[in-house]
Amino acid sequence: MTPADIFSIANMIAMPMWILMALLPKWKVTRFLIDFKIVPIILSLVYGFYIFQAIQIGGGMDFGSLATVMELFTEENAVLAGWVHYLAFDLIVGMWILDQNKKLGIHQLLIAPCLFATFMLGPIGFLLFIIIKSIKQKTS
């Protein structure tokens, strides 16, 4: 399989998890996948394989400057690994949001935009949740 194929498969693995988290966060299958971090583990294995490939092809990784990071992301396997890294970590943040909300009880209509923003913009969704969480805790 090509890196482009793996890119598509990784996206197809992540997307259903986001849909489950947004629409059926309390369903036992969703909770199982969240509790055992099944999808992030699968993505982490893919990441590990492709980051290893990138190191073999391109040598060591230098994160010491923007220029060296830009150079790193000219290698196809490194870009794929970077994308899978985003997919896995954004999912972990989304799962954390749902775990936090088990205690907080924020309505799913407010959580869903946090999850969507986390999926699309990572830290913005996290920040939105933190703001909503802070408001909820002050009013409780």
C-alpha cells in the first residue's frame, strides 16, 4: 500500500470514532472504544511504522528550528506520520473531553461543537471545552 492509501485508511478509521463520540457518547460500544483507546492505539501503531520509515529514509529528526522541521516535512512518510499523529492525539483529546463530561454533565449539544472543533482545529476545541467547563463549574 502507498502512503496515500494509508492516509485514506487512517482517515476512515478516525472518522467513525468522531461520529460515535458526537452522536452516541454513552453507547456501550462507544464507551468501550473510548475506555480502551482502541482507535488511537491503532493509529499509534501506524504512526510508529511510518515515523520509523521516515527516519530510515531521511535520517535523524531535528526539531531545533522551523527550517529543519519544514525540511522534515518534505518526506512523504514523515508527513503521513505527522498527519496520523494529529488524528491520534486529537482523538485522545476528544475522548478526554467526554471522560471529563461524565462528571460535569454538560449537555451534549454543547459538547458536540467542542468535539467538532477538536476534530477540525485541535487546540481550539480543547480551549472551547475548557471555557465551557469553567463556566459550568462556576455556576454549579
